[in-house]
Amino acid sequence: QEKERREAVTAVLLLAVVLGLFQTATFGVATASAIQGMGVDPGSEMFGPAVAYLRYRALGAPFGSMLLALTGICRGLGDARTPMYASAVTTVVNIMLDPLLI
């Protein structure tokens, strides 16, 4: 049973990384189209900054996918506290860094 559990966890993590990298590549290539699809005119002053912002955000996609996968793995193994604590810590860090980075 332990071997099956490890194989399942490995498969989930690998899938999360692959999907995250696919998201990053997709947004890297199709950022302008995505922004236009949201209704921003290419001639708008906001178009350039919006494209740049989405490209930077896309770099975090693999990490977001991994976070979701790890949270699901922990909960599946019966550990709901670790994801809760990790979420609380990242929320506090986000609150502190947002004024500096935005």
C-alpha cells in the first residue's frame, strides 16, 4: 500500500508541474490575445502594462499548481492542519509584501 501511495503522489506532483509549465507557456505566448479577450483594446494605455502583468503572473502558475496538488495530497493523507498553517503563513507574507511589490 505504501508503494501505491508513493506512486500516486509522484504522479500527482508530476502532473501539477507539467500543467503549471503548460499554463506558463500558454500565457507567455498568448498573453496579448488573452488580454484582448478580456476586452482591453490593443491601442489602450493599459494594454502594455496588462500584458506585462499577466506574463509575470504566469510565471507563478507552476507554483500554484504545486500548492493545490500538495494541499490535496496532505488532505488525502488525513493532514488538514499543515495546508491550513501554510495558507496562513503565505497570507501573512502576501499582506506584508504587497505594499512593497505593487
